[in-house]
Amino acid sequence: MEKEGQVRIPSGCAIAALISREGKRIPGNIISEAMKPMHDRSNGLGGGFAAYGIYPEYKDFYALHMFFDERATRKNCEQFLKERFEIVKSEIIPTRKIAAITDEPIIWRYFVAPLKSVLLSLQLDEKEFVARTVMKINTEMEGAYVFSSGKNMGTFKAVGFPEDVGVFYKLEEYLGYSWTSHGRYPTNTPGWWGGAHPFTLLDYSVVHNGEISSYDANRRFIEMFGYKCTLKTDTEVITYIMDYLLRVQHLTLSETASVIAAPFWSTIEGKDEQEREKLSFLRTVFPSLLITGPFSIVLGFDGGLMALNDRLKLRSMVVGEKDDMVYIASEEAAIRVMEPDVQNIYAPAGGEPVIVKVKE
């Protein structure tokens, strides 16, 4: 018999998400519990959560969540941050010791605002400046890693099963209007703290179940625009593609979905003229950002979520609703843990985005 952890499960990985359209804030243990019935989809080599709306008292500041290998690295990094940002709060991220989570790095958070003088001298807007700073730390500062950098949101991840990661980070103490989660079954890459999902940049976060066969083409294209893929996993590139298409190119969510899970040319031919022109344009302009291979992903962003399958629907994803709540997961069992009386359960079609936004 194969021992757990020795057999490759290519359809492994679990994802789940919930969002309140009314912007109601929900404690994190709800989604942490939802990962339990999907336990066998991960192997303990990575679990994580992204939460939106959790820092209302610091909502105007970028929340940098960081891993450090030792105190000296943290001191050096802090000095680097002070040259570029006003640091309004700096603290250790609260955790509780549990047997299931070991070898933790130093886990810290900073609430920061870019210094106006630095922005002026570099002629950059603040989001571009923060994104470049994150890339610089993650590629050039040995032993330091920014794993979350958005406003009024945060990522919590570790090597472990997701339900244990939730306990470790005391997620029941956080309230967010939107949560995403991931249990990892690494197929091609090592399990390490930085390699757990979600992957984030600014307020975008991505959880992903699947495998990207187009990784090299995607990576080569995106690295021409200043992004650096250093985290030893293919999912990282999806996050940078999202940031590039949405923030830099100003595409809409549905246009972005039409780039990364582009319809087949034969499908485009059958559309009306206006739609055909738009889809043809997107496929022609961004051919290197088509993601091939099986995937189901959930993108979190400020004020909403987008769930998306590959165009052949090679990975499972289920959506359910109840009142103002929308639930997404790899399996219906996970949704029923979050809401036993869930309604309108359905599986989205391949390449058809499910976009949910919070009311302004």
C-alpha cells in the first residue's frame, strides 16, 4: 500500500472561499472548518488563507506580512523599509504553538505608507512603488519574504494542513467580509512556508488547484514587465498575470478571464460580431498569458472575488448561495460545513468566471 505523502495525486489541492455581498464581517474559523472534509486533498505541505476587511483601523495603510529567517534579517529589512515608508505600526503576528506546525520563521507585520518624497523622486504611483518594493525584497534580501502587501487585507500561510494553519494563526480573532483558503498537495515543487497559497501582490490574492503547463511561456512574458518569479511554484505567475492585466492594463475581470482561460477559436467564431472582435483582440494581444493545463482558481481583490476554471473544466469547483453569502469550494461538502442550508448549488462552466462584488 502507498504511504500518505509518497503517492502523487495530480488532482490534489483544496480551495474554498466565502464572501458577503453586504460586506458583513465573518470570523476566519468558519472557512478554516470548511477545509476539514477536504483534508485528503492536501498532504500537510502547505495551507493558507487570505482575508479582506480585517484591518479597518489601518485601512489606509499597506499591511506587509513578512517571514524572516532570523532577527538580524528583520533589523536589516526594517532599515530598508524606513528609507521608503512611514511605518505606523510594527508587530509580531500572533500565533499559538501547536504540535502540527513546526520550524516557523519569524512572522511579522508592518502597516506602512510610502514616503511622498520617495514617490516624487521616482515618479511612481504608490501601488507600482509598493509592488516594486515587494519584488526587490523577495529577490534581493536573503532570508526575508513579503507574503502579503495589500490594504485592509492579509494572508496567513504555513507548512501544514489548512485547518491546523487556521488554529496556528488564531483566525477566529479576525473578521473579514471575504475569505479564501487553500490546502496544498505540491506536485512539482517543494513544500515551504513561502510556497504555500495564497500568493498575493498588493490586494490581489490567488488560490489555485491544478498544474500550469504553460508556466515557462507565462513566466518569460510577465518577467519582461518587472515581475520576478522566485517562489518555486507555478501559481505565483498567475498572481502577477492578474496584477498586470487588471492594474497595469486596466482590463475588466471578465476580459482578464477571457485572456487566461481564452475561448477556443472555434467558440469565438460562433459569437456575435462585437463579442467576436473583442475576444479575437484579447487572444491576439496577450497570447503568452493564456494559461494551459488543468486549473480552478479563486482571485481575491479589494471588494470581491472571482472564481474561474480552465476552459476544459479539468478541476472541480462548486458554487453555492444563501441570502447575501456566496460560497465556493472544490467540493460541496466544504460549502455545507460553512452553510448547511446552502441554496443554488452549481458547477460553473469551463472558462466562465463567477464574479462576486461587495456592495459599495
